[in-house]
Amino acid sequence: MRINTNIASLNAQEANSQTNSKLNNSLEKLSSGLKINKAADDASGLAIADKLRTQATSLRQGIDNGNSAVSLLQIADKSIAEQSNILDTVKAKLIQANTSTTSDTGRVAIAKDVAKLLQQLDNIAKQTNYNGTQLISDTAGTGPSPQLSFQVGESATSGMVSTAAINANTTGLGLVALKSIVDASSITTTQAETHQATIDDAITTLNSYRSDIGSTQNQVESAVRNLMTQETNVKAAESIIRDVDYAQESANFNKQNIIAQAGTFAMSQANQVQQNVLRLLQ
């Protein structure tokens, strides 16, 4: 019997060291909830999971962009709706001015009323913005708003949704001539009759703007719903690769724990075997 080198103990120590490493690795997975905590756990799996995580993050930002775009479009829609109400009132005022039952004094009052209404139409156009971005007119209230584009998706090309420029002010709606007349606080029956058609054209233009906004909103909402489905599926795919199966890993942890305890016992037995040599010396 040899006692200088305890081979049995060394073998037990090596096996126990490997078992403890597996036990610690299993405990790390159970503690973090992740099957892959470092590249050494699964190099290819980590690369795929990280790419899926990036994709999910991009999809989430696309969803946020889409929801913000919907809010923006709703602001523009409500403002144009109010402008349409103003033009309805102006049309009624012009009809009132184009009748013999209305006196000249009454027409003066109507002209002042229409002037205020058109001024408010321009005020709405200038004030309607989202985070400083003009939506239905420029800041001066005489030119169009910028064309707006929203990235609702991963790609900067296929994920873009755009709206046309909107010029919902007296200049863009062809109401400059009517505005000049009523600003002078007077209007004749002939002018009232002529500009009823002008108001009709302006209302038609506003309806066209609202139609474009509504179509764009429907497109954005559809894109958001699609992105939400994609995000769910991508996260599910990442979870399969990255997340730990607690039932499976708990069973593995218990297995390695039992083996580690058995290994510790085996080392103690291997060390005691050397003591048998003492019996030869007695």
C-alpha cells in the first residue's frame, strides 16, 4: 500500500470539483432566471438571443412611435374639425347677409362676426402643434405645415408612414378675398352670395385634409397592431433560448447537490483508507 500519494483521494477531489462547478452553474441559472448568463454557457445561443432582444427593442420603439403618431394625428383632426365648424357658421352668416330682411347695419355686424371667425380659424391653424411641430399650418398662419413622417417599424424604409402637408388657413383655403372684405366691416348681398361658393370649396378642402389624416391614422394603428404581434413572438423566441426552465434546472440542481454530498463522503472515505497502514505498523 502506498501512502505518499493518495490516488483515491485525488480522484474524489477531481470529481467533487467538477460537481461543485456544475452545482454553482446550476445555482447561477436558478438565481438569475437565465439559461445563458455568459457566452461560455452557449455562445451561438447568446448571439441569437441578443439579436432577438435588439429586434424586440426596435419593435417596442416602433410601437411607441406609432402611438405618439396617433396622438399627433388626433390633435390635427380635432383642430380641423373645429375649423370646419367655423366655416359652417360663416356659411350661415353669409346666407343671412344675402337676404333683404337683413339691414345694412345687420350686414356690418355680420361682417365683423365673420372677420372674428376667420381670425380664429387662422389662430387655430397657427396654434395647432405637437411638441413644437406645426400640424395644419406654418407658424405664420399663411403657409403649409411640413410633411410629417413616422417610423412605425424596424426598417427606415418599409416602416415609414407619411402625411401630406396641410395648409388649413385663410390663405390655403382661398379665403383671402373674403377676409379682406369683412375686415373692412362691410359686406354686400352680392359679395355674400359670391363667397358662399368659396366657403363650400374651403369646407371641401378641409374634408380632404381630414380624410388624409384619418387614413394615415388607420394605417398607423394597423402597423402598431402588427408590431405588437411581432414583439410578442420575438420575445417568446428569445425566452426559449435565454430563459431557464425552472422545473428542469431545479431537478438538475438537486441531482448535482446529491452528487456533491456523495463526493464529499467519498473524499472522507478515501482519506481514511490511508489510516489502515497504521495497522501494519502495530
